[in-house]
Amino acid sequence: MSVSKPSIHDVATLANVSKSLVSLALMGSPKVGEESRAKILVAAETLGYRKNAAARTLAAKRSKTIGVLVLDLHNPVFAEILDGVQIEMRKNGFTTMLVSGGEDPVFEQSDIETLLQFQIEGLILISHRLAPERLAAIAAEVPTVVVTRSDIQLPAMDTVSNDDVAGTGLAVDFLVTLGHSKIVCLSGGENPPSNSRVQGYLQAMERNNLSESARVVPGGLSDATGYAAATKALKLSPTALVVANDFAAMGAIAAIQEAGLRVPEDISVIGYDGISIGGLKNVNLTTVSQPLAELGTLAATRLVERINNPKEPAKQITVSAQLLVRGTTKEPTGATELAN
Amino acid sequence: MSVSKPSIHDVATLANVSKSLVSLALMGSPKVGEESRAKILVAAETLGYRKNAAARTLAAKRSKTIGVLVLDLHNPVFAEILDGVQIEMRKNGFTTMLVSGGEDPVFEQSDIETLLQFQIEGLILISHRLAPERLAAIAAEVPTVVVTRSDIQLPAMDTVSNDDVAGTGLAVDFLVTLGHSKIVCLSGGENPPSNSRVQGYLQAMERNNLSESARVVPGGLSDATGYAAATKALKLSPTALVVANDFAAMGAIAAIQEAGLRVPEDISVIGYDGISIGGLKNVNLTTVSQPLAELGTLAATRLVERINNPKEPAKQITVSAQLLVRGTTKEPTGATELAN
DNA sequence: ACCTTTCGTTGGAACGTTCCAACAACTATG
DNA sequence: CATAGTTGTTGGAACGTTCCAACGAAAGGT
């Protein structure tokens, strides 16, 4: 009944039991007598008692908390993955601590340091910019699952990602089915997922016997870089563009329209990721959509498994992407003329 | 040198000093001798020592941590506000714990409960769906700053928000300057910020002597609701639309285009918020932009002040919005014809 | 040479929990 | 009727820090 926050001890004296029994009751132990349990619950309620997570963590030697680092909170892709993570973690009784380094490896490192100070039991990295050796050091300290990147594989680290090669293949195959052959790829720059997507493009062009018309224009993952890359790509007079991600695809569309051409009548465009704004009525972007929330839940369930059974070997989980046909793709006009 | 994580005590024995001195050194106390400090730092480094935040919080009786609840991580508005918060909090040596209730008041409540268990010293609510009495209970327990909503004011709670009435006025005034008079407002539904924006529209129409042509069409804050509202609004044959937020404005634009009209040639559209995707080249939305990051830093500095000086009275801080003219506004074609 | 201050350092108490061994009061067992 | 469980409860130790009062040594003032 002190002036400061009530502790378990205050609850105990009010309920006329020992502090140990209060602890047991609040943890939901079945060994607590019905009568005492009721008394304790009432006492806790009247005092407005709230558990002290710091003390709990210290005494129990486990925090029931996991950390999540996301590359960039501005990109809705990550919010959707996070949804999946949160839902699953709540189910398993874990608290999620979320940090974002804002694409800066230095911040990422110090944020992870903070998470570790909070005694997190596991870590999910939703994309990251960490060097492999830093990653290895982290994975050695705490069970770690990396989402979205599968390029770095470590024995102690799980990965959950989509199959970029196959996904991009889906896009190319679809365009070929529509009758396109002058299909240009705008790359996402020099980073692992983008490389796989280019790979997927090249393989798909080959299997459709279009190897010699395959063209890759270097680009990036943002609106602006997509715009710039598309401007260059237009000189190749393509009938379709396969772009590294949805943001860049939106930039590409702007470039096409500014050049006086129409999407999809003159040029078809396909993005990658399936971000929700791509579905906005005035965007309506055809895209290869990753099951984002599913990536999140998979990562979370995997991490929980790992926490409960640390000696289990790491897994590499791959989910398949899916083509989402919306309004930016169409048969090429005058297919014969362009068949060349 | 135990098998488990090194504690301050392990560092002490290795450096041949007392644990108290290690604590002092690691907190950066100036009373520690130069020689000892060096020894301790080396020892900590070689052991890979890391502070235990739980123990620290327990002993120091303060967590150096604040909590942030955001309404919805999918909406980039909130990510941008968060940027401001994070930067400022880092500067002040606080760790930020981020949670999102996903627009569900029940989750919001339980998330805040979790934050309080972690002994947060302050709370920032970036929009919320909490009932006023819940809010009051929370603000009574921990210094609280509400960002984006200024409708509920409590003696123990600061608010930081933009002036929606003035902001919407800016949009209307600009359209009038361009020569528009048939300006229709698409509301954002029944919630406090949306009501203020409608208010701002009505006041601005009045001061421009356009009261009798003022029309408000009920809508919402999403793409879909904006689309629906715009479809209805078109029957009023407006030359310009003032929309509750950017997402709804994008929906509205789609509706206009589907009706065979062009933006901005036939109808001008202005949104509200200034989300970054509004700047994408193929969106290019004219909007009333809030200084989002600034809202964040203001909230954070305010909270730190409050934590350091709890008896200070609460403040209501208002920042002004700014018109961001991009590509969805233009003089009405044949202004005379439409002047009516 | 003495007292006083300053500097660097120390052990121990606290913080609010969980965990464990121990125990009293019953109930069942042979 | 003694023994063995079972059920509910308990005090105390531990967790890894910070904080505080206290202290020895060196330095300064008279």
C-alpha cells in the first residue's frame, strides 16, 4: 500500500497469503487453491497491480520477448510481413520488440545491440544491410530468422523467402502467352534479391526461345530509379517491361506516359512484391505478389520452434510467388507487326 | 567466466576491481580513475559483456525506455511521424518500444498494458482508437503525448497536431485563386480529424463567398471510400474536389478517370497528408502536407520534457500545414463557361 | 604535524520477480 | 494404524544491476 506502484508483495499482504502464492496464481499455476486464487485476483485488481516485466525477466531468466528488425518502415511490404509475425507471436505468448535501422547498417547494428540488452530470446530480420560476419556473430548469440533474403546462409540461421527466380519467370511466361516478345527487364540494382530476379528473367527468356532479344537495363528499387531505367529502356522499343519491384514499376509507368505512350496499350508493365497500393484503382499494377503475411507467420513459427528447441538444424524455407494480373498488361497491339 | 552470459561481476574479477566500479565505469561516471576505466573497458570487451537491461531497469527504477503506439503501420503517414520520434529519442538516450494495435482498440489497450509492464517512462500515441476514459486512465499513469488527434484534451496529456481547419482552407483558397467555384468536399467519415477538415472547407467556402455552392459528400479515408464518394460527387458536376486524405484522393482520381474525365484538365483534386507515394511520378498528387517528421520530433521533445519535469502543465501544440502543388490541380477549362 | 577535502574505490542493500526445497494438512493405501 | 502420497502453501535464495554510505589514500591548507 506504498505510494509507489504496488508490487506482488502488496497484493500478498492484502490477500493474506505469501508472495510466492501470488506469483504462482498470476502465472496461472494449477496448484493454487480455488479460494486463494480468487482472493489474490481480487486483491490484484483493487490495487491496480501490474507485473514488472524487468523483474520477471531477471528472475525467470527468460524475457518471453523477441526482437524484429525491419529494413524500412516506409515500405508497406514490410508492414505486411510484420502483420504475420505479430499475429503468430501473440499466439505464442511472446512480446515483439520492433526496431528499424532505416536502411543504415550502423543503426541496424546498434538497434540489435539494444534488443539483445533486453534479453530477447529470438530475432527476426525482415531484410537487412548487415555484413555476413556481423550476421554470423548475431546468429551465434540468439536464434535468428532472416526474411526476404536467402543469399547468406549460415548453419545457425533460418531463412524464409520467396523464389525470386520462379516468380520473375511467371511474369515473363505470362507476357509471352499474351504475345509479347520484346520484353525488357529493369533490374533492381546490385543486391541479392534483385540479382535473382534478373536471373529468373534470363532463364525464362531462354526457355521461351527469346534469348537473343533479352535485354536488362540497370535500375533500382525506387520510383525515381524505375523512371530513369524506363526512360533508357524505351530506346529499345519494347512492348513489355518486367520491373524489379512495384515502386520502380510505378516510376516506369510514369516515364512511359511522359513519352506519350499508353500503359498497357503500347507497353505492358509488371512489377514485383504485390504491395497494397499497387491495387489502388488508379495504379492497378499487374505484379508478381509474394505472400507477405505468410512470410511473416512462417518466420515467426520457425523462430518459436527454434527457441523451444535450440539444437534443431537451420532450415531454408521458400514460398512461391503468384502472378496477380491487374490493369497494366495486355496483348501487344498489332502482334504480327511487332513479332519481328 | 561461467558458461552463460558474462555479468558485471565477471568483468570485475577479470579487471581486478569491484563490481560497483565496473558499473560506474560502464555508466560513464567521471569519478572512475583513468587506469581502472581502461582495464574495465578491456575486460568487458574481451568477455563480450553486454548490459542486462532488465536488471538495469529494476535496480535504477527507470527504464530509459518510452513506448509508441501507432494506429496502423501500413499507412506511410505514421512511418514518417515515427522517423521524427525515433531521431529525437535516440538523441535523448531513450529506447523506443513500438507497437501497433492495427486499428483495434482492444489490441491497442493490451499493447499499452504490455508497454507499461516494461516500465516505460512515457508514451506517444500516434493516432489511436481509445475511449476517452481509457485514455485518461493511461495518462494518469504515465506521461502521454497524443499525435494527430487534438479532439480529446486532458489536463495530464499533451497533444501535437496540425491545424486541419486552416490546412483545408489553404486548399480551397488555392482552388478559388485558380478560378474554381464548383468545389466539392469529400469527407473522411465520422472521426475527429475528418470533421475538422470539413469544417475548414465550409469556413473557406464562406469566406470566399461560395457558401451556397458548398457541398460535402460523405466518404472515408481509404482508396475505396474515396472512389465511391467521388462517383457520387460527379453528379454535382464539380470542377474541383477537396478530399479528406491522400488515399481517398487517389481513389477519387480513379473514379474520375473511369468516368471518362481527365485530372486535372476536367477536374482538379487535392488530398491531405502529404504521404510520400503521393509524390510518385504517376500519382503526382497536389495535397495539403503536414510536416510529419516535425510532428514526431515535437511529440518526442515534449515527452522528454514531461518525463524530466512531471509537474509541468500539459500543452496543446499545433503546427501548420502547407499546400504542396503538384500535378492534379489546374485552372478550370473555360472558366467563364463554368463560372455560372 | 594536524585537520580537512578530494579522489577513487568498495561492500552491501535494494529492486520485484521466479524458482526451489520444505512443510503442514489431508487423503488414500495396504 | 502407520505409511505414502497429494494438495496447497511458504520462506528464502537467486537473477544482474544501481545506489548509497563508508572508507583509505593522497593532497591541500594552516
